[in-house]
Amino acid sequence: MSNLFSGIKNGKKLIKRFFLVDFENVQSHGLAGLSELKDTDAVTVYFSKNADSISFELHMALNECSAKTEFIKVGTGVKNALDFQLSSQLGYIINQNIVSGNRSVKYYIISMDNGFTCLRDFWEKFGADVSIVRSIANVVEPRDGDPYAEVFNELMLSETDEAAVTQAIESCPTTADLHNRLQSILKDPKKVTEVYHAIKPIFGKDSEKAGECA
């Protein structure tokens, strides 16, 4: 097995952040932010024959970034095969860190698959800091001062939906207007309810709302 999973180090330096990329789900977008990584980071890209190509520019970025990188090809033919392997190896990494006493580690699953939330919640009970984000950029290039950033990460919206929701937040003066706008842009009633209840507490505290919905 790769040194990435047995040494918890990049050379002589302890790895402080692990990025496990569900490439089949997020594609190249999930690897945005590579250039900001450090030599105390590690990136593992899980891919299958259904998603096994990257651009020349991205290949160069992977080779030039300071983080320890690895590609793992997952066999197909079994439903959710990639998810199972990523989950299994995440557990192995966490255990290795716990055994070594290296507990101040952060783990990021790069995916828009809501199924990984149960994995995050499971490891939280054991004190492991696991987050699910859409891209590496969400971690290394946080939107300072944006009260909705963390909520958007939790919701795991597509870029298109996030842009539309952001526009709705900025243009709607009341919660009623916001709800109506979400219904028109998201279509799916279940998603509308999830997004509305997630952003309503923050939206309601913003006393500077002005203007009308376009």
C-alpha cells in the first residue's frame, strides 16, 4: 500500500490535511485550488473508467503542487464501488493518525454526494474532523466574510444552483420573496425546503436587505 496511507508524512513532515477526491462525482472542478496546497497536505484522487481523464493543465498543476498526491483507480461493476473504497481508506487513515497520536488532522471528502454525510457524522463521534466540500478551493480559498459560505458547503449545491441562490439572497428583501424565488429557480420542492430552512436564519438577521426581486 502507498506510503500515503502508512506514514502519515510527506517526507519528514506530518500531513495535517487529507483531501479525498470523488473524481467521478466532481470531475476537474473538485481539484480547483491545487496550487494553494502545502507540503503538509495530501490529495488522493479516486477515479474509475467512467471518469478517467484530466486536462493537460490540471495534470501539470498536480505535478507542480507541493502536496503529496496519489491516484487510485476503482473497479466498476459494483454499485457505489468508489464510495466504498474511499470510505474504507478514510477509516484506515484516521486510524493510523489516532494510533500515532496525530489527532490535529483535518479530512476533506471532495464530493457532492450527500451519502457521505453519514460517514462524516460517524467519525465525528470518534473525534475525527471530517468535512464534505465540493472542491479543494472551498477549503484553501474560503470566502472571508461570507456568512453563507459554510451553509453552501453543507448543502452541496451545484455551481449553477449556488449562483442562482446567491442572486436570490442579494435581490430579495423579505423571506417570503426569497422563498418564492427559490421555488422558481430550484424547481424541486424538497431542495427548496432544504435550502430555504438552511439560509433563512442568516437571511433573517441581515437588516440591510433592500430592493425588490428582479
